[in-house]
Amino acid sequence: MTAPTPRPGILDIAPYVPGASKAAGAAKVYKLSSNESALGASAKAVEAYRNCAASLHHYPTARRRRCAKRSARFLISIRRVSFAARARTSCCSFCRAYVGEGDNVIQSQYGFLVYAIATKSCGGEIRFAPEEKYVTDVDAILKLVDDKTRIVFIANPNNPTGTYIPDTEVRRLRAGLRRRYSPCSMRPTRNIWMRRTMTRAARLSTSSTMS
């Protein structure tokens, strides 16, 4: 019997290195790349957390369902709303659903490294689109698309650079994908996954992610 070996891509994953937490001459450092805020958490979020402190031993499924219903009023159908603990969980789940050996995923050059980690963990190839002055380049992304492309990840504003592209560029990216990749010709929203993080909305660096 042979020893178990990890699937292709696993051993190619470099350890994730978080940003520095110290700086010379600074008594307190706020890591913007980790969504920390010098303003502290939202007062309403702190109040809500304290109110549920006595029920932290309960499984969160029911509470997530209520939160999803409230979120769906402002977003889309509740059937398309899901929650995950941190971005890594949601990104890895998404890649496991759509990416396999021989497939590729595209992200910007200095984009969120979890995209690459999630892709490699599924045996996929990660492709980095060059950036201009640390800004996502739509044309560079489109040049990398082929019939094996399964996902195009962009963070907007980008993490960790903080730069962003306007709505017109995001729409141009989607239009370009529709021309180059036939599955993107499906009805609107069917092929788009939007992840919103409560970290930024309520300044909670330890909160979950809504997808």
C-alpha cells in the first residue's frame, strides 16, 4: 500500500504571510490590508454582539437564515445569499465547485492571494494579469482568458493595494468575457458571484463574509 500524497497543486501553495503589525515610531499600527480600522467597530455591531453573547453556544444556522432574509431585501433572492467565516472559506468553496485539474483562474497581479491559494488547492492554474500602477487592468485580464478559464477574480477596491476601478471598467470586463467565453453569455447575474465583507461595512476584522 502506497503512502497518501496530496493532490496536484497543494505543495505549490506558499505559506500566507500577513502584513506587518509593527512600524518604527508608531505606538499603534492599523493594518488596512487586513481591514483593521482606526475608528473601531460599529457601535451597532458591538451592541448586537453583546446582545447575542448569551447564545454563542447555539449553532449559527438559524441566525444566518434571518440575516440572509434581511440582506436579500437589498440584494437578490435569498436562495443566492450565503455566509462564510472569512474570505478564505467562501473563495475555497467557490473554487471547489467550479475548478479542477486543467482549468485556470485569473486574478490581478497584486490581488488577494487567497484567490491563488484556493485555485491551487483544487489543482487549477492561477494566472496573474499585470497591473498598471497597482490598478486592475481589464485588458490584461481579458488577454489571459481562454476556453479553460473558469473564474476571474477581482477585488474592488483591491486588497491589499487599496486601488479600485470604476463601474464602467467592471462592466467592460463583463462585456469582454461575454465576447471571449461563451458560458458568460448566460442571463445577467447567473455567472457573477459578488462577495461583500462585513469587515468593511461594520469595521469587524473578525466577522464573517456574505456572498
